[in-house]
Amino acid sequence: MGETKQKIGFIGLGLMGQGFTKRLTECGYQVTGFDLDATKIAQASKHGVIAASNAAEVAKNSDVVLVCVTSTDGVEKVIFGAGGIAETARPGMVLVDHSTSIVANTKDMAAKLMVESGMGWVDAPVSGGPEGAEAGELAIMAGGDDVNVAIVQSIMDDVSSAFTVFGPVGSGQVAKMVNQVLVLNNYAVLAEALALAEAGGIDASKIPDALATGHAGSNMLKNVFPRMIERDYAPKGYARQLLKDLDMLHDLAKSLKTPTPISSQTASLLRILNSKGHEELDGIAIMKLYDQNDTV
């Protein structure tokens, strides 16, 4: 007989949460879910998620609770707020924070949750978007002790193609900031390159294949550049969230006395994009700032 699968709780059923829970239910897990938006709960119920009335009910019916919300404050509320995870957490359980959260706060919350309930913590921010979550092909950057990582290992293997532990709690969030330096600055670089190609009158659609085997080749050139050409700004992640991440990156870099001038410039561009009312578009909508035919 096969090993009994752990019962999973999932809090935060937005774009990423829907992808995650589809994957988990397809893999045969019992998933209990909650979101502040009832329509998102209803959407997740269609692919087998058991609806809960609050985060405490999710934790009560789960062995491992995955959290994927949009801010550090949101993580704190679903854990320690009224009706939060801490009310029903117990020793042996593990919380996995897939959110992009502030490093210092992550460490403090993990310690507090352990003292109050005995529940462990693994910070595990992700890269790969909703499609990656649904396909089980995410890159997950993790921090946690060996015991808690071992408890969630099989679950993480089912939702990712690369699950890398960088050290103790908080390490995953540092790695995610490294990821954001590489990805979000690349949005601006790709937009700049596309604007130049279009202004020069060449067929920009040939660029990804033409440069694929050279130093410019990358996953983002292959997957993001064509979406920029099509001006496909349907959100796979929101511009407002990316600006939040870059502000977090700035604060972390400042505390570590590490220069991030290029990331600061990209943050300024995203701040302009958000200020013009485009915060609900995908982050690649930064192209609007370079597009001669766009009024932004």
C-alpha cells in the first residue's frame, strides 16, 4: 500500500493559489482552502478544494498549511489575527510561506509561531507563475531546518521542478530577492530592447530564435518577449506586487549595505506605471513606458 498523503491547507486562492491547488488536487491531496474573497473559494472548489470559513479551520483540518498572499502584513494576519492559523496550530504541523515576505519579519513570525503552538515554518517563495504552479514546474527557494523541510519535501517535489534549500528560516526570502533582481530588471531590459527593435524597423518576432544560442538567449527572451510584442499584459502577476517586491529589495539591500542601483531604476519605472493606474496589469506592462504608440 502507498504512503498516506498529508492533508494540505491552502490560504490565498488568487492567481498562484488557483494554480497550486489545481496541481495538488490532481496529485491526490486533500486540500482545504480559504481566501478573503468568496468568489476565489468558489473557483477553487470547482477543482476539488474543500472550502473553509477561516484560516483557523484550514489549519484544524490539515497537516501542512501553505500560505500564498500578497504582503507580509497579510501573512501575519492569516496566522496571528482573529480566526488565524495560530488558533488551531499544533506541534508536528508545518507552515510553508510561499509569499514574498520581508526577511526579518519572516524570522520573527516563525519564532513566534513555534513558541505559541509548536508549529514549524519553511519560507518557500516561488518563481514560475500560475502556469508553473499548475504544471508542477515551479522554482522554489526555501529556508528552514532539516526536520521541517523533510516534512514538506514530498509536497514541494510535487509542485516544483526545483526545490532548493538555502539555509535556515529567512534564507528562501533572500534567494527570492536575488530572483527578483534578475527577473524584474530583465523586464525593463526586454522592453528597452523591443522598443529599439521596433523603432529600427526590424521584425522583432525573430529576435528570440535569432539570439537563442548566443549570450542573450534566456527563458525570459523566449517566453516574455513575444508577450511584449503582442502587448499581452494580462496578469500572471500584478505590477503592484512587483513594485512591492522591489521596495522590499531596496530595504534588504540597504540593511546589508549592498548597492542595487539598477533595481532602483526599475522600481522608479514601475512606480510610474502604477501611478498611471496600471497596477492590475502584468509587470511586463512596463513596456508601456517605452512604447511610442502608447499614451500610458
